[in-house]
Amino acid sequence: MRHDRRCARHVSSRGTIGVVTEPAVPPKDDKDWTWVLTRPCDECGLDPSSVSVDDVPAFVRDNAAGWHHVLARPDVAARPSPTVWSPLEYACHVRDVFRLFDERLHLMLDEDSPHFANWDQDETAVAEHYWKQDPVTVAAELDEAAATIAASFAAIRPDQHARRGQRSDGAEFTVASFASYFVHDPHHHLTADT
């Protein structure tokens, strides 16, 4: 999860460097963001532990809707500095987080204690050319990805909350803790960009 080092806070009020033609390679974010399971985020104010599995569907749909305002801004593709993603790049990231977490959720529900393949968000951003994507398309894809993962969480039964999965770095989640961990990333990025 990439946050404080590259959050594009209030791009229009801080000035912009223009639309990115070739992305700068930011330093790797090697923080273990699982701390959000034990305390509120000082930056965005969210206490993910207060979010239950049942809260996730509405939370995700509201988050996706919030990106529409951001993606309609004329400066949406402008980075505030060379190594800080633009709001467009963050929206692409959130869309892909929705997709990835839906895949991982289904692994947890369908397999016994699966191990998740590593995902490098920076490599994905470069490979998928986040900085060049069409904001209207991204908004539609965000809505679609949000609807998919919202439906997946809505279908979870209480007896499935304790099912487990493990990330490639060894961090282990139950479905319940996975839900709490998941909501922080999209909330944090939307809060930073509005």
C-alpha cells in the first residue's frame, strides 16, 4: 500500500508540474501497512477496525462514487511532484486494489489458507500506463470493480468470517481482518485527493 510518500494532496492548491509523459520511479514503499488493523490512520482519520464485513459493500460503492468528482477535474493527470502520483494514477490504483482484493477474497473463501501471489503496485502502475489512462474510462471501471467486490462481500456468511489467507510477506488475515485492512487503502487515497 502506498500512502504518505506519494499522496497527491490537494493538487490544485499546491500547483502542478503538468501531465506526466514518462513516470519517475519512486522509492519503494516497504512499510507494513497492517498496522491499520490496530489503530486509526493519523493521515486520513479512518479506524479500519470499526468497519465490519457487513459495512464493506456500501463503503466500497460510496468510495467509487467519490472518485467521479476527482476524475472530472481538469488537472486530474497532473502530478504535484515527479514522484507523487496524480489523482488519475491513484484512481487507477484503487480500481486495481478493488480487483485484486476481490480475487484474494475468493481465494480465502474457496481454498484453505491460500497464499496470495505478490503484487507490486509500482510495477503495475508503469506496466499499465496509469498516467495515460482515460479518466472517464477509469471512472466506469472503478464502478464496475466496486460493484463486483461489494457483491462478493455482501455474499459472505458469518461462518466464513474466520477463513484465512496469507500474503507473500507472511501477513495473515481472516476474512474479517481482510475486510478492515482492505477499506483503508481506497479511503486514504480518496481523502487525500478530495
